[in-house]
Amino acid sequence: MYARYTDVSSADLGPHELISLVSSLLLEENQQRIVWQCFVETLLD
């Protein structure tokens, strides 16, 4: 699953663009929402 995000994380995206992209993916993958929410909160700390 994480391999899908490898190119995104290495791209020149700011945190807000990355969060927006991840959030749009979460709309498709509801069961991953809590996992990514925790990840994003950790990233922003």
C-alpha cells in the first residue's frame, strides 16, 4: 500500500498539497482514514 505514495512523498509538494492529495485518496479508502489521519497529525506536529 505504501509504495503508492512513494512518488508523492519524493515530489516537490508542500504539506497542504500532500494532505489534500492524501485526503482525496481517503475518500476512496475509508478504512485507511484513521491511519492517515494519525500520520498527518504526526507530520504537522
